Amino acid sequence: MSVEFKKAERIQKLPPYLFAEIDRLKRQVAARGVDLINLGVGDPDTPTPAHIIARLREAAENPANHRYPDYEGLLAFRQAAADWMERRYGVSVDPATEVVSLIGTKEGIANMAVAFVDPGDIVLVPDPGYPVYHIGTSFNGGTSFRMPLRRENAFLPDLAAIPAEVARRAKLLWLNYPNNPTAAVAPRAFFEEAIRFAQRNDVILCHDAAYAEIYFGERPPSVLEIPGGREVAIEFHSLSKTFSMTGWRIGFAAGHADLIAGLGKVKTNVDSGVFQAVQEAAIAALTGDLGVVERLRAMYRERRDVLVGGLRDIGLACDPPAGTFYVWVPVPRGLTAAALATRCLTEAGVVVTPGNGFGEAGEGYIRLTLCTPVERLREAVERLRRLAL
Ligand SMILES: Cc1ncc(COP(=O)(O)O)c(C=O)c1O
């Protein structure tokens, strides 16, 4: 007798996986022996700096680190995170009550909804956006209200356009700057407006700052450095992109003590924190030579200039990213995002991501990543030139 394992509704309700077709085509093209250039993945191609690896090696030898960590993180790690916030933003947070360690920001983003979203609550999410804001909401019975990010509004959500009833019922407002996938950076004035919106509507302002250190102009602001931010906001920081540490799974949240405590409460119940040796290595990252971050920025800047220059040269007009390692490219008239992505893959062996995979408002764009050396980016442009777009 066969047993039917019916999946929970929250899994059945997951949005369709829009990259399935691209994944299938990728396998098909690779099987033909085509040397694919992957501009689809947002995962740094450069190794973690040596001093961070050395610290992990040492810390892994210490038997004290082989035991369960504290779910909220070593106080020394939280202190290093607090010092980072002071050094980078002039923001002083209490490491004991206003910082919590995370197993990557993805974990914290998903658990924020477990801590604060009840069935029927509304969560304001950017569209296009990192999918976890919506998925965390949906897993916990909430409803996402999508805020379109459009070029004519500098890829900022129009908070004034949110209906009063929606704003009243909203529990969380998700923002993410520097932004994945549009590569926009938000000015201080926008954060001031978002803080006023949060105060007026009793909404928790959640700022995902995973790309905080990848910028090409002025340093992007922390929401916590803006007056009023400390009273309404929580900010998510990741070591993943800043130090090329995506595989290590470490980040932190900083902000209002009640928000940190709520997130911490979830973590005591569902996970047991980050391997302490990884936390020690993260301390080495946060307190060590920041020249490594400067060099990563310079590397992405060079790649950005090569790719954007090349794309413009072949007739694909696009704005140079202000931050992140993404390039958000408008699709030429007459094509959809999926159709262009398919042509790039099947006719040029270049993997790109169709923008509607990040939400409906992403239709009309493709996203390219800068996690590939310049020579390969140049080659990608040459191959795309043959598509005569
Ligand atoms: C906008 C955004 N936020 C958060 C994350 C998660 O990063 P991590 O869990 O590695 O800190 C990503 C990863 O791609 C991202 O693009």
C-alpha cells in the first residue's frame, strides 16, 4: 500500500519556480559541450581572505568551540558587530541586547516573520525583491503587499501610494539597499520618509543591508544612523558578500532591543546558533584589515565598468549599478525577460536571470552578476554582440 505524503499548505502555496525553465535549458546547453558563462549566480568567486581562514583553523582546534554555541552569539562576536556599527555608521548599539548573531541574514529574514507576523497580517515587500521576504510572510500566514520598484522612482517604493487601510494593517516593511536586483542605493531622505511611515502606521521597519559594503559612490546609510531609526527598525548585516563568506553562514541583526529579543526567542526554539569557530573567524573579519573590503569594491567596480560599457556598446542601454554586484538591464522592445534570457543562454551560452523571477514588476529586465573575472565578462559581451539585440 502506498502512503501519500501530502505537503503542508504553506509548501503547496509556494510561488512557481520561475527559474526551472532556465535551469533545464542550462543543463541542455551544457550537455552540448558549450562553455557556459554564468552571470546568473550572486555568489562571490573570490576566496575568503587568508587571515579569516587562519582564525577559523585555530578556533576549530579549541574543544570549547565543539560544544553547543549560545543561540544569540558569543558576546565577543556581538561586541565586534557593535564596534563595526560604530566604526562604519557612528551608531552605538548595546551588544548584549541590541545585537543577535544569525546563520546568514537569510535565516534572520525568514525568522523575522515567525517572530512578528500573525495570520492575516500584511507585510510590505519590494517587487522585484529577494524572495525570502514574501516566503517568510507566506509561511506564517501573512499576506504580502507588493511595492513596485520602478526606474522612474529611482527603484524606491512609493510609500505614499500604499492605501491607508493596507498601511494600517501592515506589520513589517521590508527595504533592501543597496538593492538586489535593481542595484539601486537609497538616499538618507528616503530612510527618513520610511521611518516617518513606520512611526505613523506602527510598522516594524526591517532593513536588509546584505550588500551594505558593495557600493561605488558614497557609503550607503544604515537606517539606524537616521534620527528615529533606532526606535522602529532592525537592520540585517551579512558577512557573506562583504568578506566573500557566503558558505560560512554568518551575519547579525542590530536594532531595537524588543525586535532583537523577538528574533532571539525564535532562535532559542529552532536553532542553536552559529559554530563558535566561525564566530571567532567573523570577529577577525569585522575587526581586521578593511583593505580587503576596499579591494573587493575596486574589483567589482572594474567588472561593473567593463560589463556596463560593453553592454552599452552592443546596444543594451543600462544604468551603472550604484551598489551590489548586479547589473539590472532593460530588455529591448518586443522581447520578454524570459525570451531574452533564453536567447542569451541558447544562442550565446551566457546565463542571465529574467527579472520577473524577483516579482512581476521585474518583467522587462534581466539581471547579470559581476561574480566572474573581467576577461569572462568581456567574452560574454562579445558573445551577446552576435545576438544583434
Ligand atoms: C538581498 C539579499 N538579502 C539577503 C541575502 C542572504 O544572504 P546571507 O544569508 O548569505 O547573509 C541575499 C543573498 O543573496 C540577498 O541577495
